[in-house]
Amino acid sequence: VQTVTGRVTEDYAKQHNTKVGKTRGVKVIDNSMLVVGGDSNFASTGKTIIGSGDNMEIETKKEQKITVAEKQIMDITGDQEITAAISKVQNDMEITGTSTASTDHVSAGISGAGHTHPGDSGGNTGGPQ
């Protein structure tokens, strides 16, 4: 692992099997790893594409925050898995398809799996409780 704390020059890049592009970016080739000491920022005034021909992992020891000014679109052709102690969604959610829970759906404090309807005698019933 090579740690870079200053500006990467073309000579340094050649010595470490890496290229410095005209946009002052670093292109990592083969199994290279770039480690930056301290805070780091990546900014682009144009479109930025990060691609991988294999699996990709992002790892952080603390929080990860993604701020999107307009709309975020994720096109996932396979399944998506989220594992968390609690997942929170702020604001409304629209679901197209079936929402499935292995235990229960709770809406406004009322269990979907265990709720009852008063006056269930075969006719009209009251609201769920």
C-alpha cells in the first residue's frame, strides 16, 4: 500500500504503474491502491463515471453521507439487499409491486398481522384495531 500526501506527478505515477490524466485525476491500473493521508476531496465539473469489471466495495469506519441536489436513480438488474439495525425513510415512499414482511407491517401503530375488526359478524365491521 502506497500513501500519497502531496500532489501526484507524472514521474511518480510512472514509477507506480499509475497515470495522471489531463484533468489532474489519477487512473489506477491493475491492483494498485491509492491511500490519501488526511481529508480528501474529488470534484468534477462534468459527468463522473466510476466503473468496475468485477465486484466493487466501498468501506468506511464511520458514517457515509451522500447528498444529491436533485434526483438519485439506481438501476439494479439483480436483487438489492440492505442489512442494518434499523432502516429509516424520511418522507413518503411509493412502492410498485408487492411489499412483503417476514413478521409484520405496522401502520399508524396498528399491526397488519394481528389486528382485529370490532363487530365481525359477517356484515359491516369497524376499522382495524
